[in-house]
Amino acid sequence: MTSSRKLDNIIICSDKYEKEKLMSLFSFHKDDSIFVMDAENVIDNEIIVRLKDKSSHSITLKDKDNANSLFLLIKEIKNGKRRFVKVEYLSSNENIIKIITEMILF
């Protein structure tokens, strides 16, 4: 039997453009999947992600801590330790989003 626990993951982007990009990459598609498939690397405050179409893109975050947090979150989703639930704006005036996941407990 498996159960789950919801977790809120606060991510601060460097600017509005990066926030919008991250929001779109974590939006559900018709097949209930998200476009982000893996996290490839972190370079300072920038994370490189691989998408479903096998292209790679960067997202610039506020600082290295936010980049590392997002990197680990994507890896845990990829490895089945977490399941993506939804993404929300935390504040319309800020560059902050909330990625809600469920931790999979076995």
C-alpha cells in the first residue's frame, strides 16, 4: 500500500520572464504530464533542464540555493519519489512560484 504527503516547494526566479517560463514548463499537458523530464546541471543560479522533446533549456533563479532546490525537486519527480500536483503563483507582483508535489511513501 502506498500513501502520499503534499509538499509545497517555493522557488524564486530571477525575473518575471523566468517565472513565466518555469510556470509553463510545469503546466499539465493533454496527457497529464509536464514538459520537464530531467534536470541536467546547475551553474551558479541557473539550472539546465531537459524537456520532453529532448531539448535543453536554462532557467535563471534568484540564487544558487533556489537552483539547487529546483534541481533536487526535478530529480525526485523523475525518480518516482515525488509526484507533481500543480504549480501556482505565490504572488503576482513577485517572481515567486509554488510547485506542489506529493511525496510517495511506500
